[in-house]
Amino acid sequence: MSKFFQYLGTKTFRRHLIIAIVSIIIFVTLIFFVLRNYTHHGEKIMVPDLKNKSITEAIGLLEQQGFRYEVDSVYQSDARPGIILDQDPIAGSFVKDNRTIYLTMITLTPPVVDFPEIREMTFLEARALLGNLELRIGDTTYVPDIARDVVLDVRYGGEELKAGQEIPKGSRINLILGNGMGASEVLVPNVIGLTLSEARFAILGSSLTLGTVNYMGYVTDSLSARVVSQTPPADSLQTEMVSVGTAVNLALSN
């Protein structure tokens, strides 16, 4: 044991100790500089603002500045396809070279949905259902029909749209609705030869009104008298249309 302590006091031990300490310092310093150079310590690049840029433009900027990237896509009906919606890290952040930038873009191809059956639904019901499917209502056209604000037909791209047909989300759907008034014009019925009672029934059944009733000549029995003329007259080809509620005047005779 005494020899060990004696050795600690020799020049040889001190020389070896100094060599060991210097070697450790050199090794640690070398490791520090190697790691500093490998990780580009202190070298940072500002992340560019990529929002609202096209995916092609965004990728070009990232590759030019030495970034890697990963792209995810989402659908948004009111946004232009292929536009960057979000990014991580945010614009203005300072990161190391070769950092991965995560991009969220508006999908280039919108997903499709099966079109539901909305005929015979009210406009409010149809609008709610279409909204849930992220479909938009385009033009609404009203046609004569007793059903008010009820969907009578559906059009997409100028063609009839059937239930179950696949269409892209965000599509504009045109609706044909009833105006609740029915037909605005009707055919005049031919009541020549009918009794007054029969003629009245035919006229009212055609959404017209009975006008003046005149008897021609000597009429012995008004109940058996027959219509001999009417105004407006009935078209023999049944193409003459008059407004709903038009009065039909009659002349009767035995």
C-alpha cells in the first residue's frame, strides 16, 4: 500500500495523469465539434407562409429551401381544391434544415354521396337534408301545382337526378317546386246538348265559373232545356285554353 502512495508522488504518474487529462479534453472537444457540425447547431431556417398557396407552389418552396413535407387532405365545400389550408410548424417559425413540414390541403377530388329521395318533400325538409350531405341548392323553379313548396322534380347538370345516383359533394342541385295554385289555364269543356245542371257540373269541375244563363224562344220546361250555345266556345281540337275562373255564358232552349 505504501508503494502505491509512493508511486502517486512520482514524475511518471504525474506525466501519465497529465496525458490522460489532455486526451480526455481533446476527445470531448472533438465530439462537441463533430456533433455541432452534424446537427447544424445554431443554424435555423424560417418556415415560409404556405397557406392559400397551391399545393404545387407550396411543394416548390419547401424543396427549394431544403424542407421535407407530408401532405394530408380534407374536403371543404367553400374552398378551392388544391389550396393549402393549414401548416405545421406555422409560418415564421425557425427550424433546422431538412425539417418535415406537415401540410393540410383541400382535396383535389371531392368525395361522392348517394343522392337521397327528396321528391314529395317540402322545400325546408329537402334543404335540410341536402345541407347535411354538403350539397347546395342552385336554382328553384316554381310550376303550377296544388302542392305548395313541395319538390316535384330534381335536376343536376341539366339532367333529371334520381335517388341513389352518386354525385360529388358541393354539387348544386336545381329544384322544381309546386306553387300551390294548380294550373293557371284550363280547357273549356263542351257543354252543348247538356242540361243546365249537367253543364254547371262540367264547368265548375274545370275550375271555371258559370256566367249568364239565357233561354231562347218559348221554354216550357227549364229543367229539360238543353244548352244550344256557349261563350267562350269549346275548341273542337281541345287546344283552346282560358284562365282559371273564367265565366262561361250559356244559352238554352227546348
